[in-house]
Amino acid sequence: MCSSADHDPPQPRSSAHSRPGSTIFGVETVDDVRAALAEHEYLADEGLATAVFLAIRLQRPLLLEGEAGVGKTEVAKVLARWTGGELVRLQCYEGIDAAQAVYEWDYSRQLLHLRAVEAGGGEVVEDELYSEKFLVKRPLLRAIAYEHDTLGASAPPVLLVDEVDRADDEFEAFLLEILSDYTVTVPELGTFHASVPPLVVVTSNRTRDVHDALKRRCLYHWIGHPDFERELAILRVRAPEVPEALAHQVAAAVQALRELDLYKPPGVAETIDWANALAALGQTEIDEHAVGVTLGTILKYREDQERTRAQGLDRVVQSAMERSA
């Protein structure tokens, strides 16, 4: 068999870290970012818009932390729609390793190829077994090798590393190494390098602390629950069919619910779902009965529902009416 060393590997591409990211995505100011996100139905405050702008300009990963449902993952989705880059998502979980995150070989296809060659009386060439057609590119390699896969790609992909806090320490260290130079080496093929780094969004629900080394590599922004005015604006954009008065009352009621000692306060996603559910039931304003029968739309833990009922649904309705008046 021929040695795999005879195979011509992909050539590393020269670094383009000096190329301003703003020229790639056509943004020059933070206001440009806010306008672009708003055009794609994401209402970012100045802090988040600034963080995204700097991630683009400095070509640095952006670490977004916050409770579930506040819109962290949606940032990456909106960036992909805005920039035109492919959304490449790596969902983290306990026990994830390089094979699931970077690459692996398609052994079943290699075996079929080997049997086909042997059946035809041909010579088995090792290089054929370890060529790119048998390489399964997982999210990290796909995001880095995008230029190799798609010649003339108009925009770098958006790499979403979702819920990194669910992965273990070893994987976090491995991810840090990948994000340091956007390079992946496949021993049988060579080195893949992104000449223009992907736009990287890393999210964490903070079920555990992300290590300082990864935080130092990233820009950081905490996404909290929106205030009443911003949540109402989000409802107007994401649930335009909901009557205005009902949207006011839902936004106000959610603010009141978050002030209770809940295990999982409702996020923006639950607010939108609740408003749509009430509108689907024909409600033009909230009342105690409507809140009671739809409580599972806004509160997803039985203990939180029981605590809210114990506090009194009438108090939630009254608070909503007062805040929205």
C-alpha cells in the first residue's frame, strides 16, 4: 500500500487577522449593527450591539451568558441571516469529544470502498481511503474549512457553540485551542486554516462557570431579562398579530412574575409564546381565568406554577393592569 505521506494536504492559508471584520460585513459603527439586527427582528440594546460590533471588528469570539430564553442563541441565528454566512451549530453536552465536534472518518463508506476495490481485483491505495470524500466534517472543522468546501464563499460562517457550560473541562480546553488560531490538523490530510475566521458566538446558561482562559479569549456580554418597554417592543416585532392592549398586559404580567421567587423566571421566548397563546384563545386582555389556563405556557416548572397560584393569580392580573395603564 502507498504511504499516506504521499498525499498532497490542504495548504494552510495565510492569516488575515489584520483585515478589519467590518469590511467583510459592511458595518462601520455600532448603530449599523443595531439597525442590521433590528432589520432581522432582533432588538439589541447598546451593550449587545457594541459587543457584536467589536466581535466583528476585532475578529474575536463572543461569549454570551444569561439565563435560558433571553435570546443568546437567537443572536447567532440573526447574524447568519444578516451576513449571509452559513449557521454552523455545535450543541454541547456532557461527554462531547473531538469526534463529535471536529471530524471523524466514515468507516462504513471506507469499508464499502475497500470491498469494491478488492472485488474488482484492483490494488488498495491507502490514500484513497483517507481522502476528503471519506472525511466527515463536524461543526468546528466545517466552520474553519468553509473556504475549502465552498470556493468564493461570500461570507464566513457563523459558528454557534451552544451551551458550552454543559461540556466538560477537557472539551473547553480543546475548544480554546481551536479558537486561538482557527486551525485544525487532520494527520492523514494536513492542516486546514481559515484565512478569514468564522464569526463565533459561544453561549452559556451558567450552570457552571466557564474557565477564565476561555473568557480571556472571548469578548463577553451578559444578556439579562428585558425591561417592560423593551419586552413590549419585542412583542410588537415578534408577535405583531397580538392586540396592542394584550401585548401591554402580557409584558407587564411577565415583569410581575419575574419578581416572584421562581426557580425559572420566564424568558423572552416564553413571553412571546404566552402572548400568542392568549391571542389564539381570543383574549383581548388578560384575566384571572385566562392566566390560570395558560400558566403552563409561561412557567415550565410545576413548583413555579404552584408558587404563583399560592401568591394569587388575581395579584398577577392586578399588577399587569397597573403597570400597563
